[in-house]
Amino acid sequence: MKWFKRPVHNQIMHLFAKAPLLGLFLCCLSAVSLAEGGAAQLTATHWRHLASDPEWLRLLRYENGASTVVDADFFVSRQGRNNALAELRAVVEAADMPSSGLADSHPRCRFPARYWWLSRPLNRPDWKEIPAFCQKLRRWPVLLQAKSVSVVYVAGYLGNPASVFGHAFLKINTGREDALLDQTINYGALIPPKESTVMYVYRGLTGGYLAGFSDRYYFTQDMTYSNTEFRDMWDYELMLAPQQLRFLLYHLWELIGKKQQYFFLTRNCAYELGRVLNVVFADEVVDKPSVWFAPVELFETLKILNDERARLRQAVIGQISFKPSWERRLYESYRIMPPKLKKIAIRLASLPTKKWDSLLSSLDPNEQLVVLDFAVAVSYFRYMKDFPDVAQAVKRRHQQVIVKRLQYPRSQPVRAAQKQIPPPPTEQAPPRYVGLGLGNDGALEVSFSPFSQNSTGLNDLEGNALVVAEARLNSDNGKLQSMDFIRIRKLARSDLPLDDFDSWSWRVRLGTERQSGVNESSLKLFGAFSLGKSYRFWGQTWSLMADVTASEAGAVALAPRVEVFGALTSRLKFLVEGTYAAGWNETRQWQLEASWQYHPERQWSIYGYYKKQEEQVGIALRYHW
């Protein structure tokens, strides 16, 4: 009886000492009880409720009753792709599998986000921690170094059909001074080598490719987009709490390397990144894919979410940073040079390096570094614009320039002046618009485009244009007056007086319209292509081109074309176009068109136009979203 009078902890120790096997049995029984306590108490209704929880379905990438991930190893259950309940039960049952022989392939190591989420409803706080045997996950640089996450927008690139509308990826910020060693998460299609452009477009539109997430250094993204394709980037840092950040990274760990079907217009980089962010923002970033989801729309939805939550002091977007392309930095470094240095810098960029010393001797040490850095930037630009098919002479020249530069001290990089930084996408006009206008004939006109970056718009790409499916309808009779299937304008303007920087400007327009001089009751297809040069005069961009136009009506015209683009303010821009060509009735005449657009604010604009040939004048109010 004295034994029962001992303190409880002494009683337990005495029992273990007298009966070690009994003690071991009780310990194991206790462990099993803790492991199964939460799950064992769930009824069938509770299991179904958990399996249908939107957060669980987001983690499994479910849409329309099935996961969009096609890899079997993304699931624990063989039925996991089509049965969320089976996957839930399999994940819970696999939690306490022995780790021997499994190590990093153990479900606890492969699916940390699922166990993190289940830890609360099943009362398993230990599931939030990474087991010691998950060495790969514990050593993952993204998880070890992350301080915050950014969504990066990459400007459009006409050299690649998949990049025309821009690109987006995640950047894992470590806080280190040299961000080039930060990690990024990218989503892209898995394209066979040497795939033709025609097949690339066809398969991209019809779901003929698989795609997946991958992690790589930010250096590789910067090298590709900023230094090779010369594209600007905007970095949107997200305001995530530490718990949200870790949960997001766990989810990304589960997704990396897993394949999904790729669709260029809908299930693209922006949409899939939006689905990732839905995990921490509760389905408020993207919904089910519509007809089209352009990358810029991801940032528009983030802005809307940020504006809504900012009222509750729960902002989503933190700092927005601009990363100019190598080309922009080159032009900016020349723009801010004093006239004396500009003259010498251009000569350095043209002369052999053995003749540089006589020019540099007239400058002080700081001035020498400025013009030398400019010469290196010009040489690099020449090297990369034809990469990887770089001529041997260009390679030799670049090597000589680098060797010469290494003979001088290091300098600080020249940063772009504030007034030369373009606004971020969320301060530009959204890509879609609908407009209601009135012409001089008194007829109301409705216009619409699902993606419009017009030359005169607030998202004008600095005079360039990319417009898709822009339609005009006469509200009186409901007939379609015209539709531009695609309209692209690329103005190649160089501020550098170097011959090899003077590239071609061009314009493409394909569509259908009711043309004067033919049967106006029917629409006629047409196509136009222009090629020429652009120059800056009096603060405006002047273009002189050769224009070829063909119409289903049978007319083909070759004519000179003159364009003038300018901005009176950042919100008021104009475009004047003149072509001396045969009209649809075969008469030679000047075809003059002028348009202007004013944005009192980013989502509203007033658009006006004048067409000399048709004697049309009109004005319209447009709403952008």
C-alpha cells in the first residue's frame, strides 16, 4: 500500500524499473493514441466535409471535380486525382508510416503543405514541423533563405509568340544585397527542341504541351529577360505573414516538377501563379479560367484585392520595384551624359580599342569610367542582340572591349533618372475596354477589345501597340462595322547616333471592315504591312514606311506611309497616319487618319478620331477593366 502513497512520477518510474516491457508497451500505446486521436474521432460526415473544403481542393489543384496535375506521384492515393476524399484518407493514414527505407520519399517530406493544413482540424500541431528525416526539404534554399515573396511582371516581347503579352514569375526575396542569387519559381510549357513557330502556336492554343513549375536562380531570369531579350520587369513584393509565407513555400515544394496541361490563353504562367496565390489569399486572386487570362491581368486582380484589403489595413502589395532592361539602361546612361562626354563615348563605341587612350587622356578619372562603361554596354548590346548567332568579328570586338575596361578601376552603375521610369502595370490602363461613341453622322457606335495596348492609350508601350480582336458595331442597325483581329506597331527609335542601332520599324494589321466603294452590306477581309524607319524630331516620333495593303475586294496597294506619334502629357497622346495610295475605288489620294486619347484616370478615357477619306469624325467614352 505504500507504493500508492508515492508521488505519481515516482510511481511511474518505479513501474518502468520493475516492468520495462510494460513501460515500453504503455509508451507505444500513448504514441498511437496521440497519432490517431484527431482522425479517429472523425465521423464519415466530418471526413466528407474536410475533403470538400475549398482549401484542401486548392492544395490538390482541383477544378471541376479533378486535379489538373497529371503526375501520379503528386498524390498518395491512386484515386487522388479524381477523389479528394480518398486522397485525404491516404494522406492521414500515411503520416505515421515508418521512415526507414523512405526518407525523402516519405509522404511527410513530399507533401508538407497538406500536413500543415490538416494539423489544425486533426489536432496534430507536430504536422506543422518538418521531420528530421526530410533532408532535402530541410536543405531547400528557398525555404531556408526566404524573407518575402514577389510576383514579377515581365514586359511583352515580340520576338517570341508565347511572350507577346508578357510573362510572370515568383521571386523569393532573401534580403541579401545581391538579389541575383535569390531563387525564383517559374511556370512554363515543356517545348521540344527546334519546335517550329507554327506548331508552337497551334499546340500552345490547343493544349498540346505539358507545363510545370521549376525553381532557379534569379540570375537566370535576369539574364534571359533583361539582358538578352531586353525586357523591363516590375517586382511586386507581397505582404505575407511568416505563417502564410511558409505555407506558400510548402505548397510550391509539392508542385515543383509536377506537370499540367498548358493552354496559352488560359492555363498559362499568370493563371497558374494566381492559383498558387489562392492558397494564401483564399481564392481571391483568380477564379476559373475564362476565354483569356493575360499576365497583366494577374497584377490587376492583385491591385483590386490590395485596394479592398487596404481599407482594413491588410494590404497585399508592398514595395513595387522597377528593373529596367539592359537596352533602357544603355539609352539612359547616354541621355544623362554631358555633351562633351557623349561625343567621346560615341567615338569609343566606333573606334578600335587601341585608339582609345588618346581620347581618354583628355578626361578626368571619373569621366573616363563613365565613357568606358558606356562603351562596354554598347559592345554587350551588339553581342546579345544576335545571340546565340553572334558574328566572330562581334565576339572579338567584345573581348577586346572587356580587356580594355579591366585596366581601369571599378565604378558604380548608372541608375535611370526617375522621370524616365515608366509606370508599373497597375498604374496603367487595364487591358480590356468597352466604349460608346458618337460620329458626325449621328449614329452611336459601340467598340470593344479583350486586349488593347493602343499607341495613344495609358498602356501604350511607349508608342508601340498590341491590340487583339478590336470590334466596332453600329448601334442603329447592330451590324459589325470593322474588327481588327490583330494590330501591332513596333517603333524602333534609337537615341544613339550609331548606324547599327538604327533598326527597322514595322506595323501589321489584319482584320475585316465595310469599305467604301464596294458593297457596304458585307464585310471584306484585309491585311496591311508596313516597314520603315523612325526618328525623333521636336519631341515626337516620326516614321516613314513603305506600306502594302491587300483586300478581299481585290485591291492591292503599295504606297509611302508617314506616321507621327506624340504625347502632349502622360495622359494625352495622339497619332497621325497618312498614306498616299489607291483607294478601294482605284483612285489615287491621300488617306489621312488622326486619333487622340485622353485618360482623366486609368480606367476611363476619351477617344477621338478623324478619317479624311470617309469624312468621319467621332468621339467615344471608354471604360477599361
